[in-house]
Amino acid sequence: MITKQRLLLAAIPLLMHTAAIAQTGSNEDWMKDLTSRITFNGYAQAGWSYQDPGTTDGAKRRDKTNSYNLKRTLLWAKARITDRWSFLFMHDFNSVVQEFYTDYRIANNNALTVRFGQFKHSYSMENPLSPTQLELIDVYSQAVLYLAGEGPDPLNGVNYGRDQGLMVYGDLLQKKLHYELALMSGQGINRKDGNNQKDFIAKLEVRPVDGLRLAGSGYLGTGHAVGTADWNPTIKEGDNYKRNRYSVGAEYKTLPYSKGQYKEARPASLRAEWLGGKDGDVDSRGGYVTTCIPVYDALDIVASGETFDRNTKVEGWDQTNLTLGVQYWFYKKCRVQLQYTRCLCGDNISSKDFNWLQAQVQVAF
């Protein structure tokens, strides 16, 4: 778990830098410098969801739901210690530390930066992206949610796609090539590693023209099970097991989002990715195609088709979701969303195909 002592140690470099400024200038000067070096951001997403699935004899009983929910509430601070050195700390309102890491840029031209701490790992195109930018109310596709360790995989637990480790990343060939290489614990956030093996993640993106990126990522690791899964019965809680993944995908956007606001820079976008994984002897695979098209003023149409099979050798563990919706950006990074999803399920997921209706409000700064 994260201790106060560890957080204090993480803040020491910034405090030392601030103290040095205070010794060499007036109080007004160092306060102005301090406030210019620290930025705060946050967001909250809340809404309503309705589902009418059938019951099943699989992992869980699927009951009808009709509920309001507060999905995500995050606040983070980023401190620029020097022109090359920065530190970020992210916390949610459920008292869970999400991220804490330091970046140090070794090369002036962004060719090499080192990151150390707890952060979103590089596997897949979607996992590193902020939920405030992604199109679906449920945020990530089924395949990404499961294979990236967002939460649906009981062997890995709920880790929000984050882990602890060391990463190097950068851009080459005038930013036409982007790479990320990482050694991670593999156990997820706020947990001690359950084995002595470290997981390796590699990602390569090619950006041949503005707006287009072609990406591939791979994950080689050894998991330490924190639970059990009905579709993978040979792995028991506490077991070490092979945990490998791969992904290939492409995305095109007509223009990039600006950092401060999304409403005024709303691109038409199309993203597609295919992913696969192996946990012990069980293979999983799936993919998605998602598009967002501005149609009028601040109104967008969102459409997505995605599928995922938790065990490719056993029938009934697959689900396909077809989603259509709209979203309206009412201020900078703030929007309201409404989406309908038809869920086509294998017998172990639900005894019948079902409907899923969602609405959400996003407030971000």
C-alpha cells in the first residue's frame, strides 16, 4: 500500500527546488514560480444505466439493473520541477491512489524520456487514453477492459489498466515513429508483486501522415492470481501463470484534441484494433471498431461494434456489443452522452441477448 512516507519522499525534489528559489529571491518571486510550475486537473463522470440480461449458470447471476451511478472521480497534480523533470500524483475520491510517477527527459528533442512509478501501461491503443476523450460511456472495449487489467479479469483484479514499474519512451524520425518499452511488476496498483518475475511491455507507433497512427503492442509476463475465473478453472488463487498479450490497430483523426478543451477541437475519428491474450493454457481474443462524427454545432454521433471471447476453446464465453449514441459538448471538456447497446451473448454470459441503455454527464477541467 502507499504510505505517507513514500508520498513525502516523492515530494522532496519539488520542496528542495522551492526552498532554493526562496533563498535566492523574494517571497513573491518564489510563490509566483511555484504556482507556475504546478497544474491541477480533474474530472467526474456520473449517469444512469439500464440492462435486462437473462440469468446464467456461469460466473455470476445476471440480474436486471436500473440504477444511477458515479463512475469516475479523479483529481491530479503535475509539478514541473525543472524543464526536463516533472512529477505527477493522481487520486480518486474513493481514497485510492491511482498514479504517482516521475518523468525525466534525457534528450532535448524528446527522443528519450524515463518514467518511474505507478502509471497507465502501454498495452493497446485505448488503455493509455483518458476516459474524458474516449467515445463510449463504458469507456474501453471489452477486449481492452479484460486484457489490459482494467477490472473484468478476476485473476488479475481491478487495476484500472495501471501498474508499477520503469518505462522509457520517445519519438524518432521527426515524430513519425513513437516507441515505449517498460518493465512492470505485473501485479497492478498499490500491491506488492506476488512473484519475482517482471513483465515486459513494448509498443511501437508509426505516424506516416498527420492524424493517422498505426500501432502494435506486446506484453510478456507472469501473473500471480488474486482470484479465480470459471472460464479458466485450472488457475487457482495464489498460482503463478503465463500472462501474455498482443494488439495491432489503426486510428485516424481529422485533427488532434487541444489540451485545454475538446469542444472547439472535435475531430471525426475512426479507430480499430484486434487484441489477444493467453492466461495459462486459455486463449482470449477480440476487437473493436469505433467512430465519432461531428454533425452539428457541438453534437456528435458515436457508433461502435466490438466483440470478445474469454475462452476461444470453450463455447459460450463470447459477447458482441453494437452501440449507437450521441454526445453534446456543452463547455470545453464537459459533455452529456446517451447510448444504446445491443448485447449478443454466449450462453455462459447470459441466457438471452439483452439491451443496454446508458446516459452520462462529464465535467472536467
